[in-house]
Amino acid sequence: MPTVAGGLEGVVFTETGVCFIDGTVGHLLYRGYDIQDVAEHLSFEEVAYLLWLGKLPNRQELETLHGQFAAERDIPSIAYDVIDALPPNTVPMDGLRTVVSFLSGTDPELDDNSADANYRKAVRLTAKAPTIMAAVHRRHFGLDPVIPQPTGSLAYNFLYMLSGQEPDEFVAQTLDVALTLHAEHGMNASTFAGRVTVATLADMYAGVTSAIGALKGPLHGGANAVVLKMLQEIGDPDHARDYVNNVISGDYVVPGMAPRRVPGFGHRVYKAFDPRAIVLRGMSKKLGERAGDSRWVDISNAVVEACAAAGLNEKGIYPNVDFFSASSYYTMGIPESLFTPVFAIARMTGWTAHIIEQQSDNRLIRPRADYIGEKGLKVVPIDQR
Ligand SMILES: CC(C)(COP(=O)(O)OP(=O)(O)OC[C@H]1O[C@@H](n2cnc3c(N)ncnc32)[C@H](O)[C@@H]1OP(=O)(O)O)[C@@H](O)C(=O)NCCC(=O)NCCS
């Protein structure tokens, strides 16, 4: 009899050189580099290069990548038409998924799954994601899209395209660090979805479209927006303990979250404090101090204490990457509807690195399910049922 691993927990289906996680001690490496070191010393563009090519770029290689990103940032005019045609209720994640899928028809290398062509497609998709996101967001408010600049980082350009104004340099640098922290995370649900798709030898756009769909849910990337809702509902650090206790007891369900779950807490792999949450906690504090409004980080810290007091830490449940992202993004002025899309923009690098890895040594991914239904039934003619 096969052993059923619910949620595929603990199942190893491949070897990877992209990312290492030891969740018992909260240890995360991108291609061998510790996440604290990465967050402190590397730009998002350097991280993209590292994830795709397995080594840090030298100055010239980085400049070349900046040039490639700049050249690929804008989207074809027919993609702006698609954005205009999106039904008014389309949320940004669905807008991103739709436009990425649409762009497959514009990529001359769509069916070339070689490592070189996949690298170029990864650059294209990563460069275009912020442009799509900003245009979808502005369209929702009846505003024309802002065309990306040929200079500046991806983080800078995203903020610029959202508002049409030069962004604050500190906020752009902080967003760059946040993107770096979200770039990659092993065999998470969306990356797995992407790898499953391209393991059929479907193209990178198909894989990324699957991945965006999987990231949307509140048990994965959608959690950061739900965290903000919770912080707003709590409203004051003094209310955190009662709120958290009500959620854990099941007396109250946070809107958009599963019952008895505190959004932004818990992880399939981490049973210790997520190392990314440590960096984001510091970021959230700094942003709050700079904005003269520490309310959101204060409420967040009160939730962390309330969860510890309720015994969640003993069960290995600590804040994950989404928890302090919420207060950070909110204080940066990023609209709540874009919290999960920001995650997607960053994770485009990790998804595509895994797609390149999958297709460099591919085997169809095809698990089994343990059948528990009936057997031996005979079809009854329709007029006798
Ligand atoms: C991420 C997540 C889906 C992982 O789920 P999982 O690995 O399948 O974990 P399980 O559902 O098996 O939970 C294990 C135990 O921890 C508890 N738990 C897990 N996450 C919890 C949370 N956020 N709040 C309270 N309790 C939680 C479960 O109730 C369960 O307790 P039990 O053994 O007493 O029944 C889950 O932790 C969660 O829903 N977190 C909230 C959403 C979130 O922040 N997602 C972003 C992840 S980066």
C-alpha cells in the first residue's frame, strides 16, 4: 500500500542547487549565500543573476543585466489593450496572471526551452512584471499607465510607475531589500506548481502562469494582505491579545483566512522564526520611525507576543515572511491590493530559476493518489437511475 503524505509534506521529488532551508533553526541560503548576507549586501538585480546563473555577477555582468532589464521593461501596446479590456472587478493578481499568459504569444522564443532562451525569457518576465502590475493598478483607478524609465532599479521603477512621481530613495532601497527577501524559497507551492507545469515540457510562460495562480491564495502569498486586514481590525496594540485568543479558539475567523489561523504565522518548513521575518521586522520598525507612525509595527509586535503567550511558539509556529511585510508595505505607501503582486514580482526570479533547473534535467512530475472510492459498480441505464 502506498504511504499517503498529506500535502506532500516531507516528500523530496528532485535535487536542487537553487535554495537550501533548514527550518528547525531558521536557516535560508540562496545558492549557498546566507539570506542575512544577501539582504545586507546584494541588490535585487544581483540576486536575480545569482538565482538564474548560480554565481554573483561582476560589475560588467551586472551592468549588462541592468541594460537587459531596461530594454525589456516596457510591454507591447497590445498588452496595454488587454489591461484596458480586463473586467473592472479583476484583482491585480489576476491581471498579472492574465497578461503574463497573454504575453506568451509575443515571445519569439516561446517554444525554445534551452537554458539560454529560458534565461532570456526569465529576464523578460521579471522586467515586465512591475510594468504590468503598475498599469493594472492605475487602470483600475482610470489612470493612464506610466511608461518605465530606462534607468534605475526594478524597485525604483515599480514605485515610479505606480505614482508617476520620482520615489523616495529610502523607500525604493527598502523595497529592493523586500524583493530580495521574497525572491526565492525552495519548493513552495507556487514554485512546485511552476515546475509541475514545465515538467510536461510546456513553456516558461505556462509555468509562471501556474505559479502566479498558486501564489494568490491566502495560505501562500495572499497572506500578507490578510495580515494587514487583521492589523487594521486590531487597531491598537492593547487589543492584540484578546483578538489573537479569539482567533486561536475559533470564536473569530480573520476575514479571508482559514479558521483558527493567525495570518502571517506558521510555515510548512520553518519551526523557528523565519529569518526573512527578522529582517522585515527591522525594516518595518525603521519605516515606522521614519514616517513618524509606529502604530502598525507596534500592533504587529503585540500580535507576536500574544501568539507566544497563547503557546504557538511551543508548536513551532512563528511569524513568516508575510507577517512583517504587511506593516512594511503599508508604511511604504504600497496599496494593500498590491501586497501579493509585489511578492509575485520578486518571486518571478525564483520561479524562473527553478523552471530553468527543471528543464535542464527534466522528468515528468506525476505523483499518485490512494484510491478510497468504490469498485465494481455497474452502469445503470439513465432511465433507471
Ligand atoms: C502556512 C501554513 C498553510 C502551513 O500549513 P501546514 O504545514 O499544513 O500546517 P498544519 O495545517 O498541518 O498546522 C500544524 C498545526 O499548527 C497550527 N497552525 C498552523 N498555522 C497556524 C497559524 N497561522 N495560526 C494558528 N495555528 C496554526 C495548526 O492549527 C495545527 O495545529 P494542530 O496540530 O493542533 O491541529 C499554515 O501555517 C497557515 O495556514 N498559516 C497562515 C497563513 C500564512 O501565513 N501563510 C503564509 C505562509 S508563508
